[in-house]
Amino acid sequence: MSKQAVILAGGKGTRLRPYTVSLPKPLMPIGEYPILEIVIRQLAASGYEKVTMAVNHQANIIKAFFQDGERWGIDITYSLENKPLSTMGPLKLIPDLPECFLVMNGDVLSNLDYGAFLDNHAKDGGLFTISASSREDKVDYGVLSSDASGILTGFEEKPVNSYLVSMGVYALNRAVLDFIPENTAFGFDDLMYELLRQAKQVRVIPHDGYWLDIGRPDDYERAIEDFDKYDFLGGAHSE
């Protein structure tokens, strides 16, 4: 199966200011490379032949850096939004998407096998697959439960809540486009609500490896610290 990916790289990166005042968020450096170059290298190594970057904010800088992708052995094209379309809206602007394709945010640092993820989605024959990461929140207090009259009914000392979150990496069947309106800001959340409303099956696959997005300054700084601790590029950290 010929592999194609859409990378969402049109955001303004407002949560990452002041870093993103002069640079678009996908070009923020992690180790030796911009975060989006790490993604491109990973996709090329995973068998992807074509990437379409959905761009808007500072699009010319991103296009000047990546050009046609020849440097990484992958065909890169661009889809320019004339207005912000959120995360799923830009897909309606991209012609000739294949039967199955990958969609991901341009600020994801992960060791997910992107090739196997898309292959599994295609084999499953599903409509939409989400790659998910486990997260935990620890409550630093004793949690009380009481009834309507104020009588204690339960107690838990510093509980830990575990849950799955979306990694911003998705595998889609082209039929998903039928659920996305034209020329309208339409996010991942909007699409999930719509698919649930119509009782369409969405698959969730937990990833037990590394995942981090660099949307906030503390996450960005952590990504810089973690880059050399994990093998994101198969040991190839230089030209």
C-alpha cells in the first residue's frame, strides 16, 4: 500500500510564545532538527512516499525550509488555508486523498511506528483510528465522598486517575470526508462528536511508548531533554 500523510502545520503556536514569535511552531528545534523535520524523517523511514502539509500561519517559512521534500526522499506538497479551518477542516481542501491515509499534528514527538499504525488501520477496515497515550493525574489530597445529608460515604487518600488521551495521530478512511463540512472550521472534537452521534465506529489503539507534543513551554523543554534519551530516528542523528 502506498502510504500518504497529511501533517497539520497551520497553527499559530500561541501557547508556546514567546518561542513562536519569530518561528512557526513546527520549526522549533529539538536536538539537531526542527520537530517537523523529525516527523518527516520518521515518516520517510516508515515507508511514506508523500506528505501534504496543511499550512496557514507563516506558511512561506515552512515551505522554504521543506521545499519539495527531495532532501528526505519524500514528496512534499502544500495545502494553503485562506482562513483557519481547525484540525479536520483542512482535509476538505486536499484533492485525491487515497483510500487510507495518516493525519497528524506537526508538533508530535513520538516513537510510534507510523507505518505499522496505518497498515493496521487499513487491515482493520475501519473508518477512523486514534493513536492514544496513557496519562495519570495524582490528586494531592484525601478525596471525600458524601451523601445528600453530608454523611461520609467514602474516602480515598491521594488517588491516581488514569485515562487515555489522543496523541494527535490518526488513520483515516477517505469516507470520513463526508462528515466534514466545506470551508468551515471543524476540529477533531467536532468530528468525534459527529461520528459518535451517528453511531460510527472509531477505534482507539493505545501506544505504550514515548509521546509528547510541544504545545507548551514546559513540554517543549522536556522534549529537548528527552530527545537524546530515546531512539526517535533509528540512531541516525546526523546527515
